Amino acid sequence: MKNFFILCTIFAVLLTAAGFLWADDEGKVNINTASAEELKTLVRVGPVYADRIIDYRENNGPFEKPEDIMNVSGIGPKTYELNKHRILVE
């Protein structure tokens, strides 16, 4: 039972760290090139919003500045504020 607990703990830590492996340097995410998996590392961005970000940039071209993410349906000022330190637009 003890080994099972240790394995579960290690697995949980690895899953938590996995999101950071998909992000750019220092945990930053380039919203113009990020995959859905990378976008989901942003706070309050799940699969639906990740797909909306990708759809938006495919239909409207690249984001010009980080705050343009608020042009995506459902992503407002609160989500932007929680993530602005991690969003890149290169």
C-alpha cells in the first residue's frame, strides 16, 4: 500500500509539472503559435477556450498584443489579468 501511495504521489507531481514543459521560456505561452495543450496551461483556459483561441487566430490572423486575447469569446479582463505575465505574442 505504501508503494502505491508513493507511485500515485510521483504521478501527480509529474502531471502537475507537465504543463510547464509545454510552455515557452519561464512559463510563457506564445498565443500565436501555442498548441491547445500549451494554451491550457494558462489559468482558466480549458479545452473549449484553447480551441477558441486557435480558431480566432486562424480566422483573424495573429494577435498583435497580449491583451488582444480578450477578443476571443469568453475570455475577459479577469482571465487576461490572471495570465498577462505569461502571454507572449511573437
